[in-house]
Amino acid sequence: MKVNCDQLAGLLPDFFDGDLSREQSDAAIDHLATCASCRLTVDELEGVRTLASDHGRLELPPESKERIRRSLGLS
């Protein structure tokens, strides 16, 4: 199995969660070994995931929550 850039993009959530089949995972890794653009994307996403996990859950101030609710038409 081979994947292209668009196909890899669709696999990334499951790739990061470790939920791909062995065949899909191998194809993703093979693609990343030859595609600098996708490798950069994965590196950036891994950085974001690391930052998010390092900081845990962040609490928005009440005024920010209210502004979001208003923008979504929920209040």
C-alpha cells in the first residue's frame, strides 16, 4: 500500500493515536521517509501535541466563554 500527501493528511489523526492498521502505519511511515513537506507537518503537529499535553487543560476566563457562546448564538 502506498499513500500520497492527501491520503496521509486523512490518516494523521489515527496515526497520532496509534489506531492505524499495520499496513496503513507502514505506508504512512514510508511516505514520511520520502516527503519533506509531510514530515514538516507531522513535526509541527507533534510539537503542538507536546505543548498541549505539557500545559494540561487551560481554563478560559468567563468573559471569553461568554463571547464564544454569543458568537455561536448559544446565549
